Amino acid sequence: TRQAVNEQQGTHTEFPEHFAFSKNHHSAGVVMKQFAALVADASGEAVSIHQYTDVNAALQAHRIGVLTLIKGKLGAKKKQLTSQIDKIFKLAFAPLGDMEKLKTIVIDAALDASLEEHYVLFDHSADLPESADDTAVALAEELPFTPEEYEKTLEVVSGNFLLTGQNVIKILKNVYTRWQRIRQSLLMLDREVFGESIEDIEDQLEDLHLADFVYRMDYSHWQQYPRYLEALEIRIERLEHNLESDLEGVYALDVHMERLANRANDKAISEYRWMVEEYRIQLFAQPMKTRMAVSPKRLSKMWDKMS
């Protein structure tokens, strides 16, 4: 149900006039609800219409498709933004890719943030099934379903792209420069002494997916990455004189890391996954503040709720 069930022929670089988000589909005498999405093609320059039976999957795909159309209308604004990538930022990102890859990430992240912060509010309740959850309702409210709604969204997102993009560059530069310092610090540590702590830190970094996190995580979460890496730097600074306490933290995380194994990107347990990240701040980087109250008991309750 998470994958498209069929695709209409033809690609579009404009919002198609005939797009209809929801419709009834008859199959073997059964009426099923289907949901359309503008799905970005492999080039990231055009979209085609796909049909889904899962409303959340349709909305998530449609969001990327709408941003793909908007990206095609930005013109010189893309170059204006990427010209602000300085040498320090470029060098910090270098182990993960070349300048063209970095420019693409900056543009896509700025678009993501611009839509999230400046969307036009639409009432699409009539297009959603009664079973739609809060995530689907919130997503539908910020996405255009008609060419007229798309024009409004295009105007707002394009108009805020450069200003929002400047903040995105600050966030991403912060993330990658901190990551470089963390990498260097880990190389200085003796693995025979600090092995368990180093492995836990490496597991954390792997789950953060620093090479492409802006595509894997919601903006509300990836904008918190500087905090998570700041907490990690504090932890490493303390480690040599704080090994026993650090290991207690590692053992306290064991059950949570086992639950997250190969599931760190699973949206079904997203709330729990980010609560674990806040728990790391509480364990290793006090007096840094967490975004929400967190404790082993709260984590267990959240896991029971998610699973």
C-alpha cells in the first residue's frame, strides 16, 4: 500500500490541470479510494501522476513533487543562494561529495525549509478519508491540489527561498564543521580504552545519515542536528576524564539502540527515535537542555505507544 499502484503516462513541468487528489476506483466489484501524487522523475526536473491506496504515502510523494516543480521556477535564485557556500563549508562537506552535490543539497534543503515555514494553509478535509491521521491532515493542509493553489504556494515559497536558504546554509555548515571536528577527535582516542564509547558514537553518527539527512528526515528534526552534534562534542571532550560515567550512559542506551537497529528512518517510530536523541543529551551533555522531558520511563511508554 505504500507504493504507487499505477502511473499515468506523460511528465509535467507545470501543475497539471486535470490533477485530482482523491477518487474512487472500482476493482473486481470493490470500491477503493485512491490518492494521486505528483511524483518527481529520476532527473528531479519533472513530475508524473501516480496513484496510491495509502494516503500518507501519496502526500509524502506529492510534497516532493510540488517542490520539484517549484525548483524549476527558481531561476537565478538557485545560483544566488549557492554562491554563499564558502570554502570552510565546502571543505567540511568534501568527504561526502563534490561541490555540485553540496549545491543540490543546499537548494533542496532550502526548498524543504521554505515550504515548511511559509506554506499557504488549504482546507483539504473533503479529500481525505475519515481514517486519516494527524500527520496526513497536517501534510494535506500545506500542499496544493489545484493549479491555483500551486501558484499561491509557488509565490510564497519562491519569495522566501533566499532568506530561508541563508539560515539553512548556516545550519548545514554548522553540522558539517562539527562533524569534521568529531571525526578528528575520535581518531585521537585509544580504541582499546574507549572502544565501547567510540562504537556507540559511531552508531549514533550512522543513524544521523550525515551524507543525505535532509532527504531522509523532516525539516523539524534535521534543523536540530547542530544541537545533537554539539552535545556529541561535549561528550567527547569529557570522555577521557569521565569514562565510567560515559559507559553507564552507553549501557542505558543499549535497549533503545537495539530497538532502533535498521529502523532509525522508520516514520512509524519517529517520535521515539528523536526522544532517544534527546536522551543522549541528558546522559552525556548536561547542562544542555532537551526539547522535551525525557527519562527511561517516558521512553518505554513512547515505545509501547509506537509499537
